[in-house]
Amino acid sequence: MIDWLLLVLPGCVWGASFLFIAEGLESVGPNGVTFLRILIGFLTLSAMPAARRPIRRADRWKTAGLGVLWLAFPLSMFPFAEQHVSSALTGMLNGATALFAAAVASLLARRLPARGVLVGLAVGFTGAVLIAWPGVAAPDPGDGQAFGVLLIVLALTSYGFAYNVAGPLQQRNGALPVIWRALGASVLLTAPLGIPAVLHAHWTLWPVLSLLTLGAFGTAIANVLAAMGAGRMGATTASATTFLIPVVALVLGVAVRHEQVAALSIAGAAICLTGAWLIRRARAAETIVAVPGSDPGSDPGSDPGSDPGSDPGSDPGSDPGSDPGSLTRRSIDGVGEIFCAKGSRTRRVRGEPGVGPCGLR
């Protein structure tokens, strides 16, 4: 039961984030929405001791830079985009995040992905184009839908790079300490434009509640739940929660805000999710052979992304409060994660980059 909740709740919260952004824009400008959600998320995580654990000195500047790629920039793009496109469309396009992460991973690795991943990318990006097409091809260019879609694409591209940067950082330091520090850096980055927007806002009750929920749950608690899920089920299984994001965004946008969504966009969202699923299946098909009873440090083919000075029985990427039992997490190329029995030796047969870290929406 707990595993199911950890699998479902983060995706539902992240999917609802686009509704909360749209509601927040009723009272405050885009810069204010971004600043408040990051500030509230930072303050919420500050109350959790696990998030305040120290990180390696060498990773501090990288974590601060992650605050730009993962938070300040993409989370600024979504409110501006939702001034031109619906929250439902924004959420559906967000389903392409896994596609951008996989494409960037292959770009950084300087090699083509496996055939299964290529098929998933082709299917997924076809779906993303279909999602955006009714707005981009709208007869009235003055409504700015094409510009809104462009902003979303820029945000997803930033997510793609951020996920590949965040993976090794989280592997070495844990997910929550990295997210908390990246949020802190993002508060400073968004404050110069965000504070004036907040001071000049015209507040009503529902936008206030929406932004409080967006910051506390969408930017903080959902990531705690996702980290717990990765610790209990493995990153590949836990990442399935992202498939709920476009569905929840679509349902809430239509039901709550009465947004009109073209049938072609809905079909495109289904195709896009199919592409993401094909990529996930291709990643899961990576063959990992576990040889019980051997020393993991003695195998020259063991995981190159793990810390050579760490205890092979420890889990550097999970919440310290979680107990994966007799399993320990190891990394694939410093990005994805697998579980293997403690005291076993792992061999990576095919070294494709793996599933990305916990995400923010």
C-alpha cells in the first residue's frame, strides 16, 4: 500500500502544479509565481533534517548551477508559457521530459542510444509535435500560443540537461540535500524580479492557497515522496509516477478551469507517453548480472558511477530514513540507479545512461 502511494502521489501533485500555476497567475505575475513556489519549497524542505545534511565541498558550485538548470530557469518559463497556452497543454507537453533527458544523455555521451531508445524518441517526439500542433498552427498568430510552446520546449531542454547533471550529484550526496541547496540558490536568483512582483500583486484567497500548495507540495513534499519511492522500489520503478503528470494536468485543466483541448493534442499526449514508456522499457531491459558472494570492489567492471571510497553496502542516493532492506542502490554511468543484493558483484552489459533523478514540476 505504501509503495503504491509513493508511486501515485508525486505524479498527481506534479500534474496538479500546472493548475496551481494558472490559478496563481490570477493574482501575481509570472516572476512572482516562480519566486514564491521556490521560496515556499525551500522553507518546507528546511524543516526536514535529512535535507540539511552536508554535501561534498567539490559539489557546492555544481549544485548552485543546478539551481539554474533545474529550477530558476525552467520554473520561470512555465508561468510565462501559461499566459499563452492552457495549463492542460503545458502539463501534456511536460510528458516529453523523459524524451529530452534521454536525448541529452546520448548527446553528452557522444553516442547514439540503443535501438529501443531511438524508437521511443521517435514515437515520443512525434506525439509532442501533435500535442503542440493545434496551437502552433492556429489561424490567429496574435494569441501567442506558438511562443508559449517555445517557452515550454526551452524549459524541457533545461530539464534534460539538469537531470543528467543532478544524477551524479544526488548519487554522491543524496537527493534531498542537493534539491534543498539548489532551491536555496534559486531563491536568490529569482528574488530580484520575484519580490517586486509579489509586492504589486492583488491577492485573493484561491491564488494564495494555490501557490502555497504549489510550493509546499509540488516543489518540496512531492520530491521527498519521490526520493522515498526510489529508495524502496528503485529509480526505474519510481520514475513511473511521471506518466501521471500529463493525465492529471489534462483532467484538472478541463474539469476545473474548463479549458478547451483539441482531440489531436490528447492523441499526441498518448503517443508521447507511449514513447516515454518505450524508452523506460529499453532502459529496464539493460541486462544486469548479479554474482552473489563476491566483493563488489574486486570487479573491474563494476559500477563506475559509484564512490570508490564508499561502503558498498550503503545507499548514497536514498533518503537516510528509508531502509531498502537487503538491497543497495548502485549507479549506471552516474545517472540511472539499480538495486542489487548486498555483497554481490554487478556487471553492466550495455552501458546506456539510465533513468534520471527526482524531478520538479
